[in-house]
Amino acid sequence: MTVQETIDRCVRCGFCLTVCPTYAIRHDELSSPRGRIVLADAVVNGRIAPSLQTLDTYSECLGCRACESACPSGVLFENVLLYGREQLVEAGATLPATAAVVLWGIRSPLQLRLAQRVWRRWGRLALRLARRLPAVHPALALMRAAPEPDPQPIADSPSPEIVIHRGCMMDVLWEGTNARAVALLQDTGAVAGRLPIEAGCCGALHAHAGKSDVARERAKATIEAFEKSGATTVVSLAGGCGAHLQRYPHLFEGDEAWRDRATRFASAVRDISSLLVERGFAPVQGETCTTYQDSCHLRHGMGVWREPRELLEASGRYSELPSAAQCCGSAGVYNLVHPDVAGEILAAKVGEVTAIAPEVVVTSNPGCELQWRSGVQSTELPVRVQHIVDYLYEQRPERGT
Ligand code: SF4
Ligand code: SF4
């Protein structure tokens, strides 16, 4: 669907305004989904000249897609946002140095391997040093909240039918989580392993930064690695990546051969929670009190929100976080680009956690986990923050009986 077709679907009803985090903060139409759609219409049709000033609202948008779930007309707002971000890049927008370094570092599988080795070797020391320093910069606050290096032996099944998408930051900071996801799937009888290393980053962060050429390059590498693997299903442990993997066909409008391959690939993408539920994974019932932070793209992009809750309810006591469906402020590298807005959103959520007092805040996206760990660390809240795979691994029947 083209940007204009997306824009034309909007009937300007305003239902989306009630769920938009930036509209809630700014109370300004231009900071709302409807305002951003009206602006895109004006830019596409030449009524407003694109510039850093006129397009700034696309930088401020979290890209959380909550507006899509609220929209009765089925507007795929993501199309508008990516158009706006591309226009921003063409107008000369640049990212803060920390975000630019992240995007550069994850671009090549070789660089990711190097980062993985460095983190294994020096991660503990880096964390000790970072935690002694005051969190004077948003990047340092996130760094202090990073998990300890966690390399784990992974027994990939030979010729796996189901492969884990290893991701970029996941494969460096959450190596152990990837390994535990393979083990959980194998517990259900799956012939499971990981996507070959050449796949690297899926390109979601690049696409959301308006760098569509790099996003296409990463998509091609991921599709080729999946085809070579011979697997029939690729599983995402990060909502932001999973929704982007399912969106690959949109990257290849006008390129029929790659579009067909991307369409076949997209139909094979699943998320870990819904697959575990489908395959009958049943955690051991305990007493742990959990709450859950939705991954925006898992919920609003992939439509998965029931299954993680089903698994948590089956594992112990579950309390719903009132704002669980709303973004935590992580949003890719948003917390590095707009730390003030991201911090304001997170502070309100940390207040909710204080009220319901769970033992564990569970997430389905590494970026959300890092954002929450940072919020919990800075407020010294006595709760753990875990990826759903790590939490469920502790509740495996083999371990709990
Ligand atoms: S809810 Fe949908 S149709 Fe209504 S203003 Fe928002 S995007 Fe447009
Ligand atoms: S993606 Fe999120 S922040 Fe952006 S307009 Fe939609 S609801 Fe608002």
C-alpha cells in the first residue's frame, strides 16, 4: 500500500488520539497520529515543503503503532511514519552520536561478532565501571542497566525446522536468552536451532531511522540465511524485529523477485510466546507474582498480546499493569534520541509498578527490558525485570518438579 493510499484511508475521526503517548504529553494536534497523517498528505502533495522544522513531529513519534490498534479504518500508520522518517533523512536530519554508533555497529554480522566477543571478555568490567559513574548521559544510564554477559552453550538441532532469529543486540547482550529459547522449543519436541550467523540484524532500527537502503540490504541477508537454513519457521524474541520481519514485502515494492521471496519469508515469521502456547508448553505453577509490559510492535504490529499473559497466568500470580499496552519509551533508539519524552513515559509506568508490587516485570523485547531495568535501577524498586523466555525457562517443568 502506498503512502497516499494509507493517508486516504484516514477519515480524521480522532479515535487514535486517546492512545497516542506524544499527544498525551504535548496536547497538540501536530503531535498526534491524525496530525502526522494530515502533514504527510500536505508534504506528499507539495502543499508543505519538507524541512527539519516541518518534519520534526516524525522524529518525536515513538513509532509505537498504538494508533493502528485504535483505528476503525485500518490505517497502517507505520507507512506514514517510515515515509516521514525517510523525508527527515533527505532533509539532512542526523541522529545523536550514540544512536548513530549503535546503527553502524549492528549493520554487519562481522561487527556484531566482534561486539559479542568484546562483551563476553570485558562486559563485566564495563558494567562495574559504568555503575560507579553518575548517569549523566542517557546512553550511560542504559549501559548501567545492561545485563551481565551470559554466553550459554546452545545445542542447535541438526537441520532445524524452527530457527530463532538471533537479532543484533540480542545476540550480544542476550546471548543466553537466545540459547534458552532454543531449549524451550526443544522441550516441546521442536527440531529447533538458530538462524545462521550471516543473517545478522533484521534492519528494523535502520528502517525506523529512515535508512531504507540499509534496511533492504539487511532484509536480503536475513531472507537468504533463512532460505539456506531449510527451516520452515523463524521465531522472533523481539517484538520490534518480528513485526519488521513480517513487513519485509513492503520494502520491495517494484522488485517482484525479492517481493515474492520476502512474502514467503514473512509468512514463516512467528513470535516465541504464541508458538510456545500452540506447541503446548506449560510452565510449572508457582507463587511468583508477575506483571507484563507489552512490546508495542508485538501487540500492535503482530497482534500478539493474549499468549504472553496466558503463560504468565499459568505460572503463578499475575497482575495487569494498567498501562501495559502503552509504550515504555524504549522504541528502538528513541530513548537515546528523545530521552526527556522517554523518561517521562517510563516514570509514570514505574509509579504503576510501585502500586501493584509484582516480583517480576516481564517483557517481550530486549529494548523494553533495558528501558525497564534502567527505570527500576534508578528508583531502586525491589523488582526483577526479565525477558519472557528467561522467566519461562525458570518455570520449565523439568526444573520445577
Ligand atoms: S483513528 Fe484512524 S481514521 Fe481516525 S483519525 Fe486516527 S488514523 Fe485517522
Ligand atoms: S506511533 Fe505511537 S507515538 Fe506515533 S502517532 Fe501512533 S500512537 Fe502516537
